[in-house]
Amino acid sequence: MKPVRQCIAFIRYLFRRYAEDGCRESAAALTYTSLFAVVPLMTVSYAVLSAIPDFQSAGDELRSLVFSHVVPSTGTEIESYLAQFSTQARKLSGIGVAFLAITAYLMLKNIETTFNKIWRTHQHRRGLSNFLLYWAILSLGPIFIGLGLAITTYLLSFSFLSDNELSGFMPLILETLPLVLTVATFTLLFTAVPNCHVPLKHSLAGGIVTAIALELAKLSFTSLVSNTSYQLIYGTFAAIPLFLIWIYLSWLIILLGAEFVRALSSHKVLHSSEYPALLLSIALFRELYQRQAKGQTFDDDDITTRSWLFGHSYISAHRWQSLCETLLEQRLIYSAGDMGYVLNIDLNNLDVWQLASRLPNGLNIKEFEEICSIREPQCEWLHELQALLTDLCEHTEKKLQLPVATLSFTQ
């Protein structure tokens, strides 16, 4: 029963985060941006593939591959429209090309902003790193897809693959290739776009889940459209609203996949987020002290994704946001921007009592007892803190072990 409860708790956590991050609203905004960016992205893809001699003929195959994953019943019409738009776009002047580039940039910028919101990342890429990321996505993406198409064509050219014994595997390979490319695309998206460290195994799991969910959604949507007389209402324009609905549905699924990847990391550290603020603050100060002595930085990414807390855990982004605000307000730490955080006080002049009194709910006997109940055999500083708090709790208990009636109620 425990695995079932953990699974249910994870699903609840996932959809709670999905609602809290406003993913439905973000999907609507990305749908609107996608309408303007799809032609520039196709134009860039054609330009990149045309720059490589072996891939010059892969543009049409790439377009067909992409639109085979759009609504099948309307994909042909939309594909022909966008192909015409893209062909005309390649004839634009310098100003027109600049406009297309800005549109594609805004599309990718909106995706990054949405992903950073999901990962609770406050620092955004700037300057050269921002440009290199977007350029890599725009240039390497079409090349990888073109490479996959070229490999498939190359394999089909071998005569031994046409033998009756092996011919049955080729349709399976050809049907699986688009799904594999989709998984690779989402894995790259979930790994590279958030401005923080994302474990590759989590990105891969999210890529697989998102690709399968999109495939199931496509089949369901196709079945629904096939049994609906939507053309009686929209006539020849029926492809447009269906295309809009599909883009919106796709973004809903992609953002759910992003939340899934983030939840794989954040849900595991919920127990550490329940640690008292006093314990987390002392652990943070110790880490900052040691890193500053070595000339190393310690930023939001390290605090919320690296295993620095007791060597195996870290603080969740949500808990760190509230704790960070308190420590900054109390001027105990200082934010150095891209350099992360540094201590803003001499720890020799700060005693444990002063620290506890400056934290929300810091002077709390139950929290002291909770700290004393933590078992970390290899953590010497924790054992010293536990000894201090144990003595304090025992002394406080002895002092307060007197009947209430002994207090003077007559005055």
C-alpha cells in the first residue's frame, strides 16, 4: 500500500503545482505566440538544412514529419498554407528577416520564462549565454532531425534490408523513428531551457512521458474530430480552429511534462523542506562558510538542486524562497547576483539564541525537539547542536514543571 500512497501523493503534488504555476494560462499565451513563430521557425529550419549539401532535400521531409504529428485530419491543409508562407518568407528583405528572427526569439524567450517559473528560478540568462542557447536550439534542432532522416534513407538503400526476413522490421523502425526524435527533442528542451541544473534521467523520463501523452492525445483528438460534423459550422475554415485547439492542447501536455520533470526532483525533498528554519539556516551558513573559504559560489541552483544538505538532500525551491527572504531581510546573507549568496555577518558574533530569535517560529520547543530527533550519524555539527537543544529542553521542562494553580491569580 505504501507505493500506492506515494504514487497518489506524487500525482496530487504534480497537479497542485500545475495549477499553482498557472500552466493553463501559460499554454494559452504560448499558443498565441506559436501562431506568429511557426513560420519563422520553419524558415530557419529550411535555411539551416539548405546550408548543408547533404540535407538540402530534407526540408520537405522534415515538414512532412512534423505535420504527421499535427491533427491528421487538418494537417495537410495547414501544412500547405505554412509551406507557402515559409516560401514567401525566404524572399523577404533584411528588415523582414529581422522581424522573423525577433518573432522566433520571443517564442523561445516565452518558453524559457515559463520553464523558469516552473523550476522556481529567479535568475534568467542574459547576454551571450542567452543568445547561444537560442541559436543552438534553432540550428542544431533541424540538423539532428535531418540527420535522423538521412540515416533512415541510408539504411533503406541497403539491399539486405529489403529481404523478406527483415522487411517486416522496417515499417516498425520507420514508425518508431518520429517518436524517438520527439523524445529526444523534449529531453533536450527540459534539460537545456531551464536556467538551473536538471538531472538528465529526469529529463529523459519527462521526454518519454510527454511524447507518449502527445501521441495518445493525437489519436483521441483525431477520433473526436472524425465523429464530429465541425465542417458544417466552419466550412473551409474548419482547419484553423482545429489547429488552434491542437496547439493549445499540445502546450498543456508539454507544460505538464515540464512539471513532471520538476516534480521528480522537488517531490523527493519535501521531507527536508519540513526541517525547522533554524536547522536549515545553520546548515546553509556552514555551507557558505566552507565555500567562501575555497573561493566557490553558492547560488539558487546549488541550494535547490544539489545534494549539499547532509550530503544527500537539498531545500525545495518553494521553501528556499521564503527562507531566503527572511535571511536577506535580517541581513544574515547577501545576494551577489550571478555570484550567488555570501555570508553578511561574522559567525563568531552570532550565537544560536540570536539566530533562533531572528527566525520565524525559531524559539519553539517542538522545533527544538524535532531537530533532536533527526538521525544523521556522520554530521558532527548536528550532534553538537542536538546536545545544546536537548539540555535546553530538559532545563525548560524542569523549570515549568509546577502546577498552574501555584501561579498567583488573585491580583
